[in-house]
Amino acid sequence: MTDIEIAQQTKMEKITQIAAKLGLTSDQIEQYGDYKAKIKLTPEQAEKSFGKLVLVTSINPTPAGEGKSTVTVGLGDALTQLHQKAAIALREPSLGPVMGMKGGATGGGYSQVVPMEDINLHFTGDMHALTTANNTLAALIDNHIYQGNSLNLDPRRILWKRVLDINDRALRHIVIGLGSPTSGVPREDGFDITVASELMAILCLAEDLADLKRRIGRIVIGYTYDKKPVTVDQLHVTGAISLLLKDAIKPNLVQTLAHTPAIIHGGPFANIAHGCNSVLATRTALKLADYTVTEAGFGADLGAEKFMDIKAPVLGKTPDAVVIVATVRALKMHGGVAKDQLQLENIPALTAGFANLQRHIASMKRYGVPVVVAINQFTADTAAELAKLQELCQQNNTPAEVANVWAHGGSGALNLAKEVLRLTKQDSQFVPLYQADMDLTAKINQVVTQIYGGQKVEFSAKAKRQLRQFKRRGWDKLPVCMAKTQYSLSDSPKLIGAPTDFAIHVRELVPKLGAGFIVALTGNVLTMPGLPKVPAASKMDLADDGTISGLY
Ligand code: ADP
């Protein structure tokens, strides 16, 4: 059965019943139909203390698939089976990958969140609200320039781009304002994908409505002709942009196939943004449940690093345990096996590819948090391969448990859940990767050498010039959000496994003062992805009775 068929056959519980499991009454949620709700932002939650936090991350993704969301959901269900009050905190899927290469982001097999069609498509409209808020600001900026430009904005130095939550390569570089003098002032512009936008990062880092407004107000939209930064506050539209997000800021509540509460909110990509669901959602889960299982995007070099260094300081909580998802198949690919040969047992390739997992184990342990490896079992994995991978982890002093959640749901991850319960009882001392008062160069250097295993950082002439400018403007002590390919520890997607002796090339820095970090664009990473030759969209359909197929 396909993921969507399994999801469609499940009888969901009413969302009020799911809310009740977290101690939420019907007054504390806003229902979007029978199976989805938004959780109201209520001050009374402020007094509640935090439960335990489990962060799920993975090795560098390969075309073989890793299954982080699947394991996150399965682990949450396993904790529920072990009579723990658990909640899952995930990101909202973006339509870019849903229609493109990856498919949805609601897990798979018997470890999914439902209603999966709704969550993967328009859900409660958060992505659309963000897209609209973003593009309203773009329109207000261009209108300001057209209507006399009293702020003296230089049209060649506008930082604020338009966005769309679709992979549309044709919109990466565009010219706007063509036609006639009444159609605006012509300038070069471009689109990013919504999940890479600063507003998405702001939504995910804002602590409440006041913080949302503060952050929106300090967004730098561009520079004047004499190169002074201009903010949204100066444009006097902070209130308008904030009110467009008044509902999107509330976390969404749904359920797993086994009816564990799942809070799904915010969805920045981890390669071109900070890759974690919202602080408000995670905080709500931490206050309402004893165990919160959350996921950060792509490999531990991206999402998990940003969780530790960008999200955790705002959240006010660091993980009590980290689960690193690995598969035999993906590690064999890191060990040099081609995709069409993955069904064959290959212990030497698995052993070689283990180097990638080893790097991530080391980088997560560096933060002082307990680590467990979840081996996401695929049907073609042989007993010898699974045993070998466990042995390699043991030799690395790291517990590893086979999880078969795709085939068996929570029952397939009971050992993993027991290990998580054991690890989260241990005392651990979080060790930050960098100190807040270090400058940008030093912070980037720390990420590259300590997390990626690289040798050095090379800045382009433009990036060097920006470092000097940012220092003059007092922006050089902000955290860094690396934009890097997810496929490699380096900035070159083809360097799989565990490369050494490489340099990371920072080509440009983008100030995101509302989000509160500086993005460092490395290699050729793009903030508007493209669609593949055969997009996932080509296999989807809608039957006359409304049944959806081909979504995964
Ligand atoms: P990630 O979160 O790492 O991107 P997902 O959990 O979204 O990965 O899984 C990606 C795809 O792989 C989904 O379609 C899911 O059904 C499939 N998948 C995950 N784990 C397994 C497994 N053990 N066996 C077969 N398919 C799996």
C-alpha cells in the first residue's frame, strides 16, 4: 500500500480528543474542520515547566532516502505506547518539494501524520499568509519608490525579494516595473521560495505577537543611495505586515496514525534557511507534554547545527537527547554504491560509508548532548548489514537501535524509545559551538571546522567587503545561518561520504536582522529551487469523488 492509501484508511480521532490528550479544552483551540486546529496563544501556559526534548536529525541525505520524519513520528508513537505523554513537533511541508522531487513531509508507511493530503497541500493556510505578507511588503517598497521615494531607497540595492512556495527556476532573476511610467520604476528583482524567506524565519523564531512585530520592524529591506540600511519600521508598515500573520503565528494541531498529538508549524528549509519548526510550537509541546520529539531538516550539519546555535537560545531549551537517523542504503551510497545496486548486500561499502555517520555523531556529541543512532530499516536490508551497523556504532561508543516504524508504526521503535527514555534521564551539560560575542568570521570558522570537518573558509571579495560593512554597522556579532548543499559536508554536492581537507566558499552574506542572523551563501546553493525532469506532480491525480492519489 502507498503512504496515501494507508493514511486514507485510518480512522482519525476528532481534533478535540487529540487536544484533550494535551490538556487543551475546546476553548483553547480554533478548529479548522474536524481534524485540524490552531492552538490559541494563551498566556497561562507561561507558568508551565518544560518536559524533555528529543531532537531527530540524520546523516547527509542521499537519493536512497533517510526517513527522519518517519522516524520522528514512529518514535513519538512508541513513547505513547510506553505510556508516556508525548507530542511531536514537525515543520509544515512546502509545495516546492511536494510537487518536485522529494514529495511530502508527513512521514511514511505506518508512521505518518494525518490528514496527510491537507497537511501536504494548503493545510491551515500559513504558507499562503506568509507569501502574501512577504509580497505585500515587496509591493509597498516598489510603491514607495514610485511615489517619490522619500526614503531615498536605491532601486539597485533592494534586499527584499518576492516569494512563492513553488519551485520555479524561471523566476530567479526578473525585471519588474516595465511597460510605462505608471507601471513603476524598472529594477532587477527575483523570487525566493517562501520557506527561504525572512518572514518564515521570523514566524519560527518569534516568541509572541509583540516579538513578531519587533522582528518585522527591524527587517532591512535595502539601502539608500548613500548605502544606509532602511528598515520596515522606517516604511511605517510594520503593523500591516504583522496583521497578515495574526493566524499563521498560531501552532497547528493534528495527529499521527496512532493518534499521538502532533504540532506542525513553520517550515524553513535547512539548506537555505534555519530548518527548524517554530519556537512557539516546540515551546507549546514542551509545556503540554512530558516528551517532545522534534525534527530539524536535512543532515545534522545543517538543521541540527542551526537548532543548537540559532533556535535553542531563543527557545530557552537545548535537547535532552539527539537521535541521528541513518539507513543501511544511504550509508552504502556514501560508501560509493550506485542507487541501482543498493538491494545487494555490501558490508565493505557500508563500513566505508559509516564515516559520514561518524562525523555527525562526533559533531552532535560536541554539544555535550547524549546521542543515539536510529537505524531506519528498509525491507532490502540484510541481517548482516544491520548487525554490522550496530557494531560500528558500538565501536564508536554510541548506542544504536534498529527502528522499523515504516512497516510497524510505534511498535517498530520500542527499543529506540526505551533508549531515548534512558538517555534523557542522564545529566548532560550543553556546550555551545560559539560564544555570542564572537564575530561572524570566527563563528563561520567554528561551524566549518567543528561541524563540517572542513579545513578553512574562503570568502569572496564581495563577502570580505560585506564583513567590513557589517562590522561598521554593528551586525558582526549576530549568529550565522549557513546556506549550503545538504548532500555533502562540504559545499560541493558531489563530495559525499566524509570528505577532509576541503574549504567552504562563502560567496555572499545576507543580513536578516528581523530573524536575527546573517545568512552565509556558500558554493552554488540557490534560494529558489527548480523542478526535476520528472516532477512528483506528474504522478498525482484527483478522482471524480475527490480522492487524491500520487501524493507521498
Ligand atoms: P526525511 O524526513 O528524512 O526527508 P521522510 O521521513 O519524509 O524523510 O521519508 C522520505 C520517504 O521515504 C517517504 O516517502 C517515506 O515513506 C519513505 N521511507 C521512510 N522510511 C522508509 C522505510 N524504512 N522503508 C521504506 N520507505 C521509507
